[in-house]
Amino acid sequence: MNQAKQVVGTDQSEMVSLLLGAGFALASLIILPAVAQRIGLGSSLTIALRGALMRAASRV
């Protein structure tokens, strides 16, 4: 019984990690460049922010 609860807990944590990683990837590839263009950030700053978001996504 405890083992079944552990498996469900592990599956849930994997799903949360997957959703967080996908969210960071979506933000870095689509949302961040659109916002950066809208407010007039330079391309080098946008690339640096994208890199930071992708590193955060890979740690999740």
C-alpha cells in the first residue's frame, strides 16, 4: 500500500517538473522575445534572459 502511494507521489512530482520545464521553455522561446520587442530591450539582453530561463528549465 505504501509503495503504491510512493509511485503516485513520484508520478505527480514528475508531472509538476514537466509542466514547469515546459512553462519555462514557452516563456523563453515565445513570451520573452515578444515582451522584449514590445518594451524595446536589446537583442543581447533578450538572449541573456532566454539563456537564464532555459537554465532554470533544465534544473527543474
